[in-house]
Amino acid sequence: MIRCIAVDDEMLALDLVEDNIKKVPFLELVKRCKNAFEAIEILRQESIDLLFLDIQMPDLTGIQLLKSIKKKPVVIFTTAYSNYALESYDLDVIDYLLKPYTFERFLKAVNKAREYIDLKEKALFQESRKELPSSQNYLFVRADYKLLKIDLKEIEYIEGLGDYVKIFLAGKPILTQMSMKSMEEKLPGSDFFRVHRSYIVAFNKIDFIQKHTLSVAGKEIPISEHYREQLFKNINKDKIEN
């Protein structure tokens, strides 16, 4: 499931994006945002894969928003102005929907976004299979101005937050400056699995799995399409209903 938000200062435009999203089985609308500031807050709080973004908005334009965030989701511009097309390529925007657009044109854009996300997650998955020696059951991370020793058995799941990762242990989370790629390289692939570009989970901490989500310690975590098949291959399928 591709988690997305729509950002536009026009309610009719937001209604159109929402209606189109509802017609696409692999899209999930997390939030509608009336301005760029609402979108920035959601991007800080949630794991978002795809951003439908208007350009001409008061106070902060879509282009200014895009330039202000470090961890960028895949972006589709939705605008009534064609003169921003060239700049959108410089910002690595996946597609440019010129209002008014048809559902067929919308579907073409989201399919392009889906292909890009799948390729990106496939690359991340291949990087994630590096393992530590089996004898190493702990790691050290920098947090609170010291090196903390973490027992791998206590890790429930890990969330990527841009240049930081939050390691959730039984009791309290630990925030450390590290990329998800670096964290993956420190974890044994037999015990931990990446289920989304922003989440790594411990196998033995999973409570249950649904089609597009799983639960760890009461936390609902999204499963990306690419990771789902491999996840089920690594778990005893006889004990899980598809």
C-alpha cells in the first residue's frame, strides 16, 4: 500500500485527488492538507510514500515546501500552471499533472510513481540482507551524549526519521543519528526484516500480520508491496492466513 497525502489550498482540488485515490487499490490517503505548513507537520509525524502537491499556494508554495524538506517522498505536482514543468524536473518530481486532468492521466502518474517506489525499495531490500556474525548479539549507538549498549533481543522495531533512527525497546525508544542503511548493516538479517523504507521489525516481536500492515508491541506498521512477498517467505506460512 502506498501511503500518500494531498496538499492544495482549493477544496475542490483536494476532493478530486481524494476521489481519484479511492479508485486506486494500492493507494491510501493519510491526510488532506490545506497548506504547506500542514503538510510539513504530517511529513514529520508519518511515513509518507507519495505526495500530491499543488504549487501556487499562499505563504509557502509547493516548490518552497519541497526545497525545505530533507526526507522527500515521491512527488506528483498538481497545478493549473504549465510554466513550472522545467523546474519540476530539477526537483526530481516524478510527474506533473496539469489541471484539469482526467482520471486516466492521474492513473498514469501514480503507476509511474509505483514503479519508481518498487525499484527504490528493491534496492533497499538488497542492501538490507547483510548480517552480523552470529556471536554478536548487541550493538552500540550514540544517544544522550554517550555510547549505549543495546541488546538485540530487546529491539521491537526501528523507525527511520531522515538522518536519525528511533530504536524501540521494551520500555522506551532511543533516538540516534544514523541512516537506515547503516542500521541494517548492523542487524542480523535472520532476526530482523525491513518491511517498509521507514521500518525494520524484529521477527520474534511480531504480534500479527495483515495484508498491508503488521503489529509489533501494539504499533501498526505498514508493509510495502515489494517487501510483503519476501516477508511471507521468511515466516512459516502454515501459521498465517493470507
